[in-house]
Amino acid sequence: MSQQDNIRSFIVSELSFTGKPQDLTDDYPLLESEVVDSLGILKLVTFLETNMNIDIDDEDLIPDHFATIADIVNLVEAKKSA
């Protein structure tokens, strides 16, 4: 399963996405659509740190990193390559 699919699955099962999983594309606006809020970001951070073996620092907690699944994957890849 790809990183995108892992993140998508987490969002569908643990956060407030009420649509169909296939509608949750890599560029779906998570923050604008209120799928992810401040508590959701904290849940996502915990999920990412645990499942992707990365550490997300306080300075990484900006909306641009959590706006879409693609943005989250970019953050994960940047943290893994650091």
C-alpha cells in the first residue's frame, strides 16, 4: 500500500471525512473542507510519526503541510530524506 493510500485510509477511518473514499483524491482540500481540523492534525502527526517512522517538529505544524494528501506525502518524504 502506498503512502497516499495509508494516509487516505487513516483519514477515512479516523477523521471526519463523510464522503466516499474514492472522492478523497490526493488533491482534495482537507482543511478547506474541514475534514482535518486542529485535532485532526494532531491525530495525523501521531499516525505519521508512528507509521512512517519520522519525527515532525513544531515548525512543521503549518497548514500548508496538511492541506491535501499530496502535501502530507511531501512532508513525509522531506522528513525521511532529512
